[in-house]
Amino acid sequence: MRFELTGEQDQIREMVRSLARKEFAPKAAEIDEKSRYPEENLKRLAELGLLGMLIPESHGGSDAGAVAYAIALAEVAGGCASTGVGMAVANMAGEAIYRFGSEEQKRRFLPLLVSGTEAGAFALTEPSAGSDAFGISTVAVPDGDTYVLKGSKSFITNGSRAGVAIVMAVTQKEPKKRISAFLVESETRGISHGKPENKMGLRGSNTVSLSFDDCRVPKRNLLGEEGEGFRIAMKTLDGGRVGIASQSIGIARAAIEAAISYARERRQFGNPIADFQAIQWMIADSATELDAAWLLTLRAAYRKDTGNPFTREASVAKVFASEAGYRACHRAVQIFGGYGYMREYPVERHLRDIKVTSIYEGTSEIQRTVIARDLLGQGHR
Amino acid sequence: MVFDLTEEQGMIQDMVRSFAQKEVLPKAAEMDETGRYPEELVRKMAELGLMGIAVPEDYGGAGMDNICYVIAMEEIARACASTAVILSVNNSLACDPILAFGNEEQKRRVLPPLASGRHLGCFGLTEPGAGSDSGAQKTTAVREGNHYVLNGTKNFITNAPQADTCILFAMTDKERKHKGITTFILNMKSNGVTVGKKENKMGINASATASIILEDVKVPVEDRLGNEGEGFKIAMHTLDGGRIGIAAQAVGIARASLEDALAYAKERKQFGQPIANFQAIQWMLADMATEIEAARLLTYRAAWQKDRNARHSKESSMAKLYASEAAMRASVKGIQIHGGYGYIKEYPAERHFRDAKITEIYEGTSEIQRLVISQALLKG
């Protein structure tokens, strides 16, 4: 057991913290207000090697590891949560291609994602397949040198900005349903996307539906083996969940920091409200739960870095961090009182932004299912 | 960041788990029922080197780190929370302050019997009028030549009836309030020391809790721990360590609630299937496990900070606050999963609930922990 960052992890934290606070945080309100995609922020992250943190240097990544990635993502999300999710999807898509792709696919796609030239996307969810991800109905039928994709995906982050999307589709229905993963390039004929969803939070991130209308994907764009798609999706989500846990913690830390400085300044009944136990209690509970959430997140990342199974640990981190983070943001709004409800202050945005962390990449309910199955010995581990 | 146990930490976990499961667990229900002090278990824990885990071997201890200590605490508490608190008081509240503040002579004289388990220690801070406000000590110590003369009453003192040695706090200078408190290493056999009758408690029944009455008790000057007026600092430092032990105790109790509920949920059939198949039950189990893992990591982190001699007041308070409240929640869920059987003493679920409750109270209530944490954040 050692609860300290390595020198390199500490350096990454300092660098990203300074970037997020100086460059991202000041623009976060405007990005939210205008629902503007923070393209320039993602460019900055790419320049610093933060979009390929889970990919070896041989493939253009910075190979910083899952712990460093969790640290960096939390800092970015604390500055601007929409930028954080862009960073998370880029790293997740890149890692999936690195881990499951052919050498040719890696050479073709990774440099684009890592350099920020193209955004990536991960397309699993469908209108009728949310938590029941295995229930997808998009199909891919082989035809000569191609697969023909038909169906639609919904709530796809980066959907209309991505140069390449990892799309899950059914390649066999009988006797046993099998799903495969495809690298679908944005200019492929037959793809269309819906208009951006009008979301409660994360308004700077691009979320759209994707439709595939006899969309021909070359066979060389099959990711992994045919039928391996569901496993690829689940593995990718294990890592993704550690990222979402980090994102939650970053957002919630920003909320607590704002609440602490407000509580020191705001005077009522002749005292700074920080002198009242009602306020102190909220701050103590938020800080305690976030420290616990952070340790759970780093533990999951550490297990990933050391090559150990971490499905259960990732679910534990994600459900705990997203729910504790939500409570912390909610308390922050409460500490600000009426001002907390106004867009002039950042805490209402933090509350709106963090809500999605207990929903996407597996709802809290799915995380609890994963954990309970593991406890009951029904897991895959 | 490294989240693996060292070889030594893994070994102590295996050893204590096996001891706790084989020798402690089978007796826990009976000890709870009768309130019997587990003398034979304390003796065995002494043989295993558990009474002074983080005390250097030179002073009769096992010379291990505080992570080993919390690992051992969790395993013992998983089996019997009462036995665990006896262990915790001796390690954290008796040995640790002597190690941290004692002079060499005191460490040579007093530590070996305590750390090896030949003697048992207790900690006399709380008074009838000084609970959370521990600075409001009424017990007095007046210097007379080479002695101090102590008068006053301590209450709710764990281990008092069996203890040989008490780390005792008394006012040497009332004017200076909490800065006028001084610490003494009290021989419990001294003239004028009376132990009151055992409290009849909701839980941790096998651990004895009693008052200590001091009537003109003479304590030699060489048994003063630290300087005059240093007592409050010693008490706070000691409790910073003690809280890590209680956090580990809470993790152990919570784990007992979870493991018992898990086994029951797999066996118990309703509506034609094991109740473990229902999401209502799965959710409770998942939340228990998640919170236990969070609590354990906070506890390990605090122990690790203590091992490095880094400041750890905030971290200890976070661990204790979170672990104790998580244990309470887990124990309620444990009963709920057992349904009616959870309310019956035939099953251990209700004992875990009664045992868990104290972890939110002693060595600083949850309210005091929140005060410590918020002060660190708001002043820091």
C-alpha cells in the first residue's frame, strides 16, 4: 500500500491543473450557455499528449497509464466537464482500437485520434437498447468485401463530429446472437446523424443519433474478430467507467472548492456562514465522500495498470463517485442558497453536468447489478 | 499509488483471519449474551503479537506498521467487535502515546508489558461532564514534592476493570483550561483508585466499560507523560491514531453484516427462488460492499499517513466518520435482508447492528469528526 503519486503522476497533475484552471474554467460558462463544442480545448489536450494516454508511444500515444489518466481527466473535468467527456471518449476509442485493432487499423486511425485531428465515438446505445445493451438491433450483413449496416444508434457522444465511430452491430441472430464491432468512418455513404440533443448539462459536448441506411463498411474495418463485439464493448466500458468516475470527482471538487470559498465570504447573522455547523457538516461530508471516491477510482485504475481484473472495482468506483459527486454538487448549490440557483455562479452548472455521470456508460443500476453478481459468484471473473 | 498489500501485510491478514474465524467467531454470540470478558482470547492475541503491533520490537512490540494494525483490527472485528476494541484500546490508546511522548525510561519500563500483552492498558479522558468537550476536565492533579495527587472521576472507560495501566488526563492548571491538562501513566493498583461497576451496554458486551474514581491517588513525578500542560495535545494525537483503529473495527463489523447477509440471501427462498435473485436484495448487497471498500481504503490511507509521521487528523477523522456510518448502514441492511430472522438473536445480524452503533460515538462522535474535517478544510 502506498498512497502517494509518483513524480510523473504528480507532474501531470500540476500541468493539467494549471491548464484546466487557466484556460478551460474561464470559458466553461460560455461553452455551456452557447452549447459550443470546445474544439480549441481538445486541440490543447492533443498538443499535450492527453488524448492518447492509454496508447504506447510506438503508436503516437503518451502511455501514461490509467492512474495518470484518471488524475488528468479529473482536472480537466473540474475546469470544463464538456471538455472532460471529449477527452474521455477520445482516449476510450483510441484504447479500444489499440487493444483490439489490427496493425493496419492502428496505423490508420490512432494518429488521427491522438493528434485531435479527428474525434472518436463509441456507438453502442440504441433507442431500445440502453441498459440492455445486448438487445441492440442494428445489423451488419456481409456482402462481398463489405458489411452492410442497417439500424440506428442514439445518444452518441461526438456523434456528428467524429471521424471514426466504433459501432456495435449484430452479425448473427440465430442460433446464438452475436455482435461485432466496426470502425465506421464519417464519410461512409449511408450514415446520417440527427440534430444535437438538447441536454440538461454537458452542453458543450456533442450528442446525436446516428442512422445507418445500407451503409457499406469495408471488411478491413471490422474491429477484432467477428462476434467479438460485445466483449470489446464490455472491456471498453470497464475502462470507460473509471474515466467517468474521475470525471465525477473533478466536477464535484470544483463544486466543493466554490462552496468553501463562498462559505468563507458570505456573511449572515453577523458571521461568515462557514462558522455554522450546518454548513461545516455539508462540507465535511462532501470532502469525506469524495476522498473515498477518489481512492476507489485510483484503485480501479491501478488494477487496470497492473493487468488485474477490474470490472467490479470499476463499477464500485463509478457508482460511488457519480453518486457521491452528485450529492456534493447538490450540497454546493444549497450552501450558495439563492445564488446557487443563478447561472452567474458555477455550481448549478456543476449539478447539471454531474447528473449524467450516474447515467452514461452504465447507469448506477447496472453498476449495482455488476457488483451484486460478483458478490454472489455469478460474475464473469 | 500502490494498492497491493506488502508480503508482511498479506501474512498478518492470513494469520489473523484464520485465528479470528477459528477461535474468536465461535465464541462471539456467547460472549455477547453473557458479557464475559474474553481473557483467553486476549492471551492468545498477545501470543500472536497483536497487543502492540506497531510498537518496535525493542519495546516488546511486533514492530509492524499501522496498516498491519488495521488489517488485524478488521479481521478480529469481523469475528467479534468486543474483542477488537480491547485490542484497539491497548494498541492505540495505551501503547501509542507512551511510544510517541514517553521518555526512554518510561518506554523501557512501561511499554514492554503492555505491548507484549502481559499488562492491559486503558485510556482515561472522558468524564461525566467532559465528553465531546474533552478539554473541560474536572479531575485535578496537584504537585506535592515528588508526587502528584489526583482526584476526580472518569467514565465510560473501556478495559477499566481489567487494566493494569491507565493513560490518565487531569488538570494541573485550571486557569489555562485545555492547556492546563497533563497526562499520567497511572498504575491501576495505586491506593485510592476504584473501578466502578460495569456499564450495561447496548452492544460490545464482552468489552468491559466502567468508571474510574480517583481519591487522593499519588502518582510519582516519573509517571507523568510529557510535560505539564501537554495533555490535550497528547490526547488529540492519541485519538488521531485510535480513530484509525475504530475505523478498522467498523469495517470489520460491516463486513460481518455483509458476509452473513450474503450467505443468508443465497439460501433463503421466497417466491420460489433464493432472495439473492431479487434486485431489491442485490442493491442492498452492492451498496454494502461498495461502502465497505470505500471505508477500507480511507482507513488504509490514514494508517499509511501515520506510518510516515505525516499529519493525519483529517484523514483519521474521515476514515472513522465514513467507516462507522457505513457500518451502521450495512448492519441495518443486514437485518433487513434477514427479515424477521434478523431480529432474532439466533442470527448474528442484530448483534452487528448493536456493535456498530458505538463506532459512531466513541473516540469522538461523528459530530466531532465532522468538526475536525471541516476545520481542516475551512481553515487550511
